[in-house]
Amino acid sequence: MEIAEELAKQQKAISVAEFFEKNRQILGFDSAPRALITCVKEAVDNSLDACEDAGILPDIFVQIKKSGEYFQVIVEDNGPGIVPEEIPRVFAKLLYGSRFHTLRQSRGQQGIGISAGVLYSQLTSGRPTRVISKIAPDRPAYYCELMINTSKNEPEIIKAEEVDWERPRGTRVEMEMEGSYVRSRRQSVYGSLKSAAIVNPHARLTLVEPEGNVEVFERATESLPKKAYAIQPHPEGIELGELIKLLRYTDKKKLRVFLKETFSSIGTISAQELCKKADLDPEAPPASLDHDEAVRLLLAFKQIRVKSPPVDCLSPIGEELIRAGLEKEFRLDFIATTTRPVSVYSGNPFLVEVGLGYGGELAREGRIEILRFANRVPLVYQQGACAITHAVESVSWKNYSLSQSAGSGIPVGPAVLLVHIASTNIPFTSESKDAVADMPEILVEIDLGLKEVARKLRRYLSRQSLLSERREKEEIIRKILPRIAKKLSDVLDRPEPDIGPVVAKIMGNLLVYRESEQQDGRISVRLVVENHSDLVRSFKLHELLGEKAEAISPPAKVISLGDGYDHHWKLSVGPGQKAIISYQIGANSSGPAKPVVEGLDPEIVTGARAI
Amino acid sequence: MEIAEELAKQQKAISVAEFFEKNRQILGFDSAPRALITCVKEAVDNSLDACEDAGILPDIFVQIKKSGEYFQVIVEDNGPGIVPEEIPRVFAKLLYGSRFHTLRQSRGQQGIGISAGVLYSQLTSGRPTRVISKIAPDRPAYYCELMINTSKNEPEIIKAEEVDWERPRGTRVEMEMEGSYVRSRRQSVYGSLKSAAIVNPHARLTLVEPEGNVEVFERATESLPKKAYAIQPHPEGIELGELIKLLRYTDKKKLRVFLKETFSSIGTISAQELCKKADLDPEAPPASLDHDEAVRLLLAFKQIRVKSPPVDCLSPIGEELIRAGLEKEFRLDFIATTTRPVSVYSGNPFLVEVGLGYGGELAREGRIEILRFANRVPLVYQQGACAITHAVESVSWKNYSLSQSAGSGIPVGPAVLLVHIASTNIPFTSESKDAVADMPEILVEIDLGLKEVARKLRRYLSRQSLLSERREKEEIIRKILPRIAKKLSDVLDRPEPDIGPVVAKIMGNLLVYRESEQQDGRISVRLVVENHSDLVRSFKLHELLGEKAEAISPPAKVISLGDGYDHHWKLSVGPGQKAIISYQIGANSSGPAKPVVEGLDPEIVTGARAI
């Protein structure tokens, strides 16, 4: 017998369940603490998806219980429920689901997640998973106990019965497994629910920890996020093999109809154009195209610019929520955000959102924190494997006022980054969905987003450093000038001069001062504003007076404040220019407080209070 | 209709081929350059495995050709060939193979690799893969063209025929795909073949690049690596679910026989012990054990220490080859290596080997390079995701004389690390097999291995820095003392003193000097050795004389060297002690050269030549 014939005897098909039983680290079950986190994450993602599909505000209950040597993971939701016939396959068959074949943003896309939890549970505890689900108030709840037959990747129903359940609708799953409960910052059940709550403010998440402690992440809004609609594939970046398959299996009879109906963003006119460009008959049956003709059609896709994919297949977090999320978690001095336009990789629309927080109570030393999200799901593990991290590492942060050792890598400084990728198909590096793969198109978009917020940070910081330099300079001047002035006045025996104007001139400030004289029992006031800077200064000038002034020039807007009147002027004073305001008040009127300037930094104003 | 019923309509099974068609980044096809590298790697791994299984020295030919818009990847080997019936499934069915169900070290373990290449090829070029294989000189070669039916994950044979082929045995595969050929340092077809050659010195690898350039990585040895034998699973770390499955499906009738035959490292005695510990009847049928009894048995596995798994399921690279590999690639001043003992994670035996190179022409700035290998396959991508990297990052390298920014992360300095993990089942983070998952047991072993070589480095460097400090100090003393001595001798009009003893005292050196006097026409020599250090110095002292000395005390070993005689003494001199040797020679004997000290560094010896 030949060697090859000997070797052939060992060849054998591998069931996908067997494969993952042996390689469960690929599913995110590589350590005891992580197993619990992964399980909870998969169950909660399913609940959130189901609630959103059904238009229900999610109310999700998570409990981790110690049960002898093992842990029990319980996740219960108020979602639409699952019909009894589908339950076994939804929970106990890998590669089964409703979202894989649809092009729209959702958390679950692979059809693996929760079954992976069931697989790990039966592998480590030897116990079946218990599911209860109810699809309407007037229907009975369905209870079953499930295991996966790993050699076939098919569900095994250990027990099934109708039961009473107080909920009108919902699903509850209970799994027992090896685990270890930790409560560290991010890499914990608590941490990942907290992160999930930030980007899902429409959900109420309740966590009961093993020691009985209850944490509720309350809903911050009653409105569901923008619904993501399923779309057709976009012609940009589609592969030849995919195109050939679509051409072969379509039920459309004519090429131009096929183009219009199969793809998003192709209309009647662009379909005609594409056929012309590719030198193909628009009336030809799609299945009749040979390999070369398909290549020409693909080439035409690249040559004719079709419009971007419809954005409604995606549901971004939004700049406002990103800002709110960062503010909720950190005390910050500065936040910048951006949402990039929709882009496409291999026919899949995606967009990138970035938030950057700076200063406040963030640590000055050490690498910055990166919060990664994909389709509103926090990514907790495998930071080093993620396109988000790689994009952060390859920005030259020194150009944007953050330090970076050896010219690359995660920058160092008091900053935090939040990056969210939304897509109809997130290209994860593995089934554990911890890290986004380095697709070139996605790296480019993250890079652009990072640089946008980085530029905003640089502007903020250079302004800050300018202002703090000014502050130091002015402080010195303010300390030294009065002494000189005092010395001089003593020597010359003359009254001490007001040093305000001198300071304003040296500092290039806006100088505000009053001149007044008694006239016919009334006081005439001249309010002078001198701009000693090189820039046009636009601002509002307020005078708070005990009475309404008269003979006001130029005219002011006057507002009664109860115990007095606010007079204000909108002014714009060019560099080196001055503005003069005059008015009259009664001689016995209470002397006005300092004038107030609104809209300029205090550092550049002398002689008035800046707000 | 209830919402759940609407949603149920979209539920659908997903074929594993469809899954990977959509998520091909998981298989290592996320960018054009990487696609070619991944394809070549999978094909070459298969060839190497097949050759080793058949006991053939591998001779593998790789060619990358430009073909219009696409690239052609050709890999041909002199292996045992594949029987015609198996070819379609080996190349065009995911999750099919001979190594998944066996516990021994091999490159391919998942049954996905080459079919992933075929999948990517048909997806991007729309073309079938061409395979030729021949299993014996007297059999015809079999040729076929294959595609994968992705919705079923089954092969589609486009064409099949018998053909003539000049080889006696072997397999050739040709795929066409989108790609981009780069030739950068490691992340290239060239780079990954070069790395593969280092750890597979028994293979000849030939690469023909698109421009026609031919690179041959010649075989460095004619002997095949140690064969890895299949073993039974080891009881350590086995999961309860796995144990229950084994109990249920075994054909053994008695528990004690089941234990002995199913597991490695369990003999008749330990089987009895286990049963006793678990309070189980050794004669009971394994399938009769209930859940609690299985739990008890698992607990007994943990309580009774069974011996380590047999090492012959693994084929480590070996310290010698690691050293040679590092020397081949880098110019280094220092190399340390270590091979850790066999350990077990989840029932899978594994071992870790580490090599560390330092100095030479390595860059002083920048992070160190890490060469990662798993089962003799170089890991090229996803360094940041890998347990090897994570283990390197969490060592405090400052304790081992390398710098590290922010106290963690990849260290900085002129060093290179090579880490190899050998296992019956490498726990990769994904099917692309780029990174090893963070299994706690593996992290511990890598950490221990790293620290072993790091300690050796620290010893080497502290010795180096001590020596270089001494050298500097001595140089200064040697320059200044003579001037002082000269000055003094001038002033006092006395002969210049020998400064050797003073230097030795200051430096804490071993001082060697001779005193001699004429007596009765002969010369009596006293050879004095003073140890000024704090340590015991053990060494050989040589006197090369033109004649055999007489009245030698203590006695010396004398060896004729042709033109003279070597007299040597083994000495051990304590701190602050001295040794005195005396002998006589003829008065007209040629004066001896400097004495020679063997076994000590030149820096710590004064008055003698150290070798």
C-alpha cells in the first residue's frame, strides 16, 4: 500500500461544533474570568438586537451565581421571545441565525455567539442550558433544556415543556460553567455592562453579582436608536467571485434589471451606463455572462462612480452621545468628536466615529486609554490585535501635542479615545469578536477620524499654552509695575498712576476704562475700549447701572434686572482701534461696578470683568 | 402574527464556507499582500507535514506569477501525494483533514488552511484551483480543477483526468487570486519562507518571484526532525464535559480499563488509585457513571498527581538549532537559550523554547524584535494579539538590564527574542493561525522561559559592565601612577618602583611576580601569587621554561613543548591569601617570559598574561 493510501485513511470531516470545542479560545473562552464575560456579552447582545428589532425598550436582567464549583449565568430580557421550534437551533447549533444573510448593522452577525456559550457550558459543567421563552401574553411560555451534539453540530433536547411565566414576552437563558468572577476596571462583567450602557442609553441593564450586590444601569433616554434597514450589496469593492455567483443565481432575466435590483445605489441610468462601459448587452440574461464579461463588468464598477451606499443601513452612536458617554465616565477639560462619512470595504458600508477627551483627572503619565466599540458593542479583549489600536499607534501624536515613545505606539498623556465602527458586517479577526481586522479601507477611515479630533486637540492645547504663557507674563508685570510706579510716585511726590493701560499695551489686551465728569447735576460717562491686540475683537460690553442711563451713544440694549438695569452693546473693535461709548446718569446714582465683557477670555481683558 | 413569528422566518443555517467567504479576514485574507503570504504558508505547511509523515526530506517549489490583474500561486512538493478520491475534499471542503482528531504536533491541525486559499482564490478571481498529484512512480498522476460550493461547503469538480507527470511522487497546486507582491523584511512571502527555513533546516525551499528572481533556501541537514507520535489525552486539565463524553462513548467495559486505555500517563496502579480516591467501582461500566460520579473522578484527577505526558508527541526545535537560527540571521555578542519541560493545558501537552540574542549589530534604540513560532511555523502577523508578545510585555525587563517605557510593554534595546511553542494543539486566537491565545498555563511557561534567558543576559551584562568599569579604572591608574612614581623617583633620586603591586592592590587583582637569586651557579626562582580580591581565585599557573626546572615546590605538571617545557600548577588562592612556588634553573638558561594564568579574565590579573 502506498504511503498516500495509508494517510488517506485518517482523512475525516470535522463538525464545526467539534472544531470550536477543541478551539474554544477562538470563541473567547480562553480563561475562567473571560468565559463569564463572553457568555454575558453574547446573551446581552442577542437581547438588545431582539428588542430593537421588535421596537421594544430593552430591560435586561443579568445574574451571576455561584453554584458549587461552578458559576451560573442567567440573562433575561423583555424582548419579543423566540418561537418554540427555533429555540433549539438558536441556542444549540453553531452557525445558525437571522442576521448573517442580511446587510444591516446589528450586534450579532455570525450566528455563533450564544451557542458558543452553550458549548462552553456543557464542556466545563457537563450540564444542559435551560431556556424559557414567551412570544405573547396569551401564549404559554416554552421551557427546554438543551445540549449540542458536537459531532453533528445539532441540538439535543433533553427536556421540553410548556410552563407558566409571569412575563408577557421575553426570553431567559441559564447556563452553568467553569468561571471566575472578577470586578476589575474594564475586563469584567461589570465593566463590560457599564461600557455597553454608555452606547445603549435606551437600555436598562441590571446586574446581580455573586455576592448579591445589585447594580442598575438606568436608561438615560426613552427613544430607541435610529433603526438600521437592510440594503442590497454596494458595487464598490465587490469581488469577482461574488459577482459571478450573483450573476449565476439571480432570478432576473435581464442584465440591466439585475444590476438595478441586486445592488444598492445603482439606478436605471447607471445600469445602462455600466452595460455600455463594459460593452455588454443590457438585455442579456445575467447567467449568460462568461468569465471575461464578468471581469469587464467588475472593471466598469470601478470606472463609473456610483453614489455612496445609503446611510440608513447603519445606526451610528452620534457625536452627542459620544460626548455624553465620555463625560459620564471621566472628568475632562476638553472633548472633541467626529463622525466620518459612510465608506465601503468589500461591498460592506461602514462608518467610523471618534471621540477624544483630554485633561481633567486623567493620569498625565502612562499610555492613554482606548475605548473600542463595534456596532454599539464594547470590545474588551485583544486591544493589541485591533485595527483601532493599530491606527492609533501609527498616528504621529507628537504632531498633535501628545508624547509617544520611540515615535510610534500608543501615545502617552492625559487623554482618552473612543472609537466606534458601525458596519453591515464588522470584519472581526476571530469569532470571539474582540478585535477588528486590518482592512485597509477601515484603517484609512479611522486614521482620518483620529487626525480630525487630534487637530482639534492641538488647537485647544496651543491656545491653552498661549493663554497660560500670557497669564504668567501678566502676573509678573502686575507684580513689578506697581512697585516701580510706587517708587516713582514716592520719588517724584506724585500720585500713583493707574497701571492698567500700561499692562494692556504690553500684553496686547483689550483695555476698558471709564472717564466721567459732573455737569448740571448729572454725570457724563465715557466708556473707552482700546484694542491693543493684532486681532479684531468682537464681544458684548455690559454696564450694570442702578437706573436707566440717558443720552446713550451708540444706542444700547437695556434690560431690567429687578434691582438695576443691564445696558449692553455689541462691539467689534479692530486691532489698534478704540470704541467710545457715552451716557449720562444722575449724580446720586450708585457708582457702577466694573464693566463686563462677554465673549472674550479673561486673560486678554484689562479693566473689565470677562465672562 | 407575533413579532417572534416574523423574526423566525429569517432564521437560517449558515454553511461554514459561506461564513468564511464573508469573514475571510478571519482566515488571514484581509489585505492583498497578506493573501499571497497566507496562501503560500498554508500550502507549504501541508507539504512539510506530508513529507515528514512519509519520512521524505522535503523539496518544495514555490512560484508567484503575475497573470493579468491577478497573481498565480504555485506550490509543488516531492511528498507522498494524495489519493485521487481525497483530493477534492482536501482542497475544496473547509473543516476536513487528517490531523484534527489526533494528539500530536503538526503544522496543520484545523482542516481549514489550504481550502481557505481555494475559497479566496475563487472569490477574487472566479477561477478554479488546479491540482496534480501522484502517489507512486508506477501510477498515473491525477489532475483536477476544483471549486467550493459555498452554500453546501462541498467540492465541485470542474474537470478531472489522468495525466503524465515526470515526478515519481508529489503534489502541485495552482491558484489564481487578487494579491500584491511585496518583499519587505518579515511580512512577505520571501520573509516567511526565510523564517520557515530557519526552523526547518531539513527542507529545501525554492522561491521564484514574479520578476523571475530565484531564491533557494538550501537544506542545512539531511536528517528529518524527531518524529512526533500520536498520544492519548492527558488527564490534567481535562474538562468535565469532555470526560463525560469519553465515558459515554468508550468501548471499554470496565472503568479501570477505560482509564488506563483512554488517557496517557495512567497505568494499572494509578487507575486503581483514581477509582479509590473517587469512591468508584473500578469494575463498573464507564457509561454507567452519573454526573456526580464524573465530577468525583475529575476531582480525583486533580488530587492524584499522574506523571507528565510523554514528550514524544512533541518535536521541539532544540536549543542548538535556535542558537544556529539566531546566528544565521543576526550578528550577536551573546545568545542564551532554554527549553522548558513539557506542560499541559486543557489536556494538551505543550512546551516552550526561548532564545535571546544580544548586542552585535542590533539597533540600540527601538523595541526589540520578537520572532514567534508555533509548531515550527513562523507567525508573521498579529504580534499584538499573541500570548508570546503579552508574556514579553509583562516581564519587568528593567530587572534584566533592558529598558522598557512606562514599566511595561515590549522592551527597548539591542536584543532579539525567539519563542517557539510546540503542542499537540496550538490554541490560536483565530483560524488564520497568527497568534497564540492567552491560555494561563501557556503564559506561565513563556514567562518562565523568558526569565531564564533574561537572567542569563543579566549575568552577562553585569559581568560586561563590571569588566568595562574595571578596565577604565585600571587604565587611569596605569596612566597616572607611573607619572607620580617618575616624579617621586626624580625628586628623591631613587630608581622608579614597579607599580604592578600597587595596581593589583587598588584593583583587587590577582598579582603575580617573580623573585630570583643566583646561588651556586643556579638561579632560585620564587613565583608569588597574591589574591587582592574578595573572592577565591582558582586557575592554572604556567611557567614556560627553556629547560626542565628542578626542586619544584609544590610539584608541577611538566609537558615538553618541543622548544621548551610548560610547567603548570593548579592553584586556588583565598581572598587576601598568597601562594608561593619555587624552582631552580640553570644560570645560563634563557630568562622566562611572563607567567601565564589560565582560567581568569585578563582584567583581574596583574603581572601575568591571562588566557
